Amino acid sequence: MNWLFEFFNILTGLGWMVVTPVFVALWGKAVGMRLGTALRCGVRISAALIGLTLIINRLGSSLTSVVADIASHHQLAGEVADAGWNASVAIASASRISLWIFPVYLVINWLMLLLRATRTLNLDLWNFWQVAFMGALVQNLTGSFASGMVAAGVLTVVLLVLADQAAPALAKYCQAPGVSVAHGFAASGVPFALLAKKLLDLVPGKPRLVLERSTRPRTALGSPAVWCGVLGAVMGFLAGWNIYSILQVAVTFAALAFLAPYMGQVLTDSVTPVAEAVSGFCQHKLKIKGNLYLGLSPAAALGNGTAVVVTLMLAIIMTFLAGVLPGNRFLVQGDIVMLPYLVGVIVAVCHGDLLRSLLAGAASSVTMLWCASSLAELFTLSAAAANPEVYGEAGTIANLSNGANLLAWLTVQAGSYGVAGMALLVVVGVALAVWNRNRITGTPQPFARKKGKHIGHEHPAHEHAAHGEGGTSAKAAERPARDAGRTPHGEEAGEGRTKE
């Protein structure tokens, strides 16, 4: 197996910027595209993702400084320090699970594809370590490598199912057809977004507030760049900065919101030919409905200014929540750079609606603060064991992207119950895979109400003939009844009818 581990080490060493064009080219060629066209699409997809990553990095660096100064200016502090995402990498790398996660993840992914339990082929190999991290926490809790691997395998299934759930929204709102996001942190926001949509859809009138996602907004109020400029000024003021610094951060955030749709358009133009080829291959060769998705970096969901707007809003909300939320001990600092990845998927699932995105983001923020506080001791012990020189004397630590992940918290809770908890985790994973397969193949779900069936209105057996059964068509049965001024059930016209 050493050659396999060495192969994956080479892939990760090359980085996604180099390998993504190659994978896309091979995928395009496999579904019937010309090799040159597929390679060109792969290079442009990689270029768009690099551009979006640069925007996110600049956004993250500005957010880190302003959020730190807001916390300092308002004397906000937490018992649990933010160690950043590098601590999670150290924990994952110190476990043997990090060596096995690549083959295990790919085997599960391909098995689910063959069984039609997912539509996602995840090419984001460089973020497999997030699954390994969650498995490593379970291993460190239970002392069992097997339990950690089981947890990692189940989480692989969960992330692929969540990616399938978000993919149609990515295609519709982000205009990225054939793309999904199975990122361990970003995909954890999907349940919150779906719940927020359901809740606000129950409100009379279904209120919506959607900003324009085009590169040329028609109105200032609909422009994400204007919103980001105002929010940047507000954040600078909350941080106690002088007018020069306030204007600089306002212009920076506005510029990032302005640039994001351009990179999103490049991604759309690059991924569309591949998506069309995959769709044709699925319909004509595989004889299956729908499409297959390529799992890419979560940066693919950030090609719109609304994601930047919601990121800034949630950064303010999360910072002040940390100081007043009962039971919270964690204050987000450096790892705020990861927040855009979560927000991008939430905004896409909510189709760019600010109200739904903010509700989902706020609920997710509260949950993450509680999860980070709950997992802090286990996270600290794991980090100290992985790298005692850096984290041995760091005090109690956690981070936003992994230590505050709801999926990690749920997995650890299952692991705390030993074999019974792990068995329950496997059952949940299998149930999700079966549910997703039924959804993909069109198999009726258990307890699902059939469309068009009227509750509480049963048709007796002697009425079947009036509905086209027993060799008599429905129209033939209705004609004499209509002529006599009666319904097919022998009732007077206008009485006893079921409203369609």
C-alpha cells in the first residue's frame, strides 16, 4: 500500500491549482469532449477558483484585523482561544486516519456513484483532511483507530449527501451547473439554510430581500458593493479606528464585492461546457435522469457579492454574540478567515436572499459557538498531543472551521457512547445514503403523501368504473351523468365535489 500513499502524497504536493485542470480534462474526455476543449475548460476553472481564493484571502485578512480590534475595543474576551485552522491540520496529520482517508473516501464515493446514492464525484482531494480531523477526534476520545475510521467513513457519506442537496442551488443562483461542494466546513451550513428557507416560507407573503448578482447592478441599493462599503465603515467605527482606516476598509470590502461576480462569470463560462457534456453523457449513455456533479473547492460558491455582504454581517453578529451568549466560552479571532466558505454555500442554498441567509447564518453562528465551547478540551488535548511545542502551553483552544463544526460535535457525541454510538452512526449514514438514492432514482419516500390524493375522501369499490377502471373510460362514464345534470357519483351538480 506504500505506493498508493505515495501517489496521494504526490497529488496533494502538486496542489489543486495544478491537478484540477488535469482531472477536469480527464473527466471531460471520458464524457465525450475533445481533449483540448476539456483541458482548456479545466485551466479556466482553475484560474477562476484561484481568483476567487485571492478575493477570499484578502477578505479574510481584513476581517481578521477589524474583528480583533472590535473585540478589543468593546472588551470582549473568551476563555477558549482561537488557534486557527492550522491546529486542525496538525490534529488530522498526527493520526493514521490521514493516511487512509484518501483511498477510503474515494472507494465510498465511487461505490455511492455506482449505487446512485450520490451524484457528486468529489475532486477536492485537498480538503479530505477535514474528514480525517473529525475521525481523529473520535479516535483520540475512544482510543480506537477503528472507531475513528468508521466516523470518517460515515462523515464522507453525510458530506456527499449534503453536496447533492446544495448542487441545484449552486447551478441556479451561482450559475455553476454541474458543480457541488463537499467541503467539511462549508457543507455543514446546508441544513441551516434549508431550515431557514422552510421557516420563512411559512411567513405570509414569503418576504425576500435579494441583491443583484450581475456585474452591473441597476440601482445603488441593489448593489452588494454599496452594502459592503457601508458595512465596512460600520465595522471600522465599531473597531474604534480613525477616519482614514475606516475609509480604507470600506473601500476594500466594496472592491471585493465588486470583483467577485467577475470571477463568478469566468467560472460559469468555464464549467458550463463540461456540465453540458456530462448531462448528455448521463442521458444518452447511462440512461439516467439528471446530472453528475464535480465536487470543487468551496470558493466556487463565492462568485457573487451577496456572499461578501452576509460574511461581513455575520462577522459582526458572531463577535458580539460571543460576549453575551449563555454557555459560550469561545471568541472567534484568526479563524474568521474561514467564514466566507460557510456563507457562500448558505447564500447559494437560500438563492441569494439576505433574510434567509442571515437567519441561517445566525443560527449556525450560535451553534458553532456552543460546539466550540463543548469540544474545546478534547480539541486542546488532541492539538497538544499532535504538536506539543506549539500547542502544549497554549491553554484551552479551539477554532471556527473544525472545532466549532456541528458535524464534528455530533460525531464526537456518538463516539462518547462507545460501540452503541458508532453503530447508531453507521445506521444514520446508511439511512442517508438510501434516502438520497431514492431521491435520485425517483423511488417514493416512506410516509410521502402522493400528489393529487385527497385526504379523507375514499372512493368505494363500486365507483371504480366511473374513474376509467373496469373497461369503461372516465369520459364515457361522465357524459351520461353530465347530461342528466349529475356528477359521476350520482350526486346533484354542484354538490359533493372535491375541489381540485
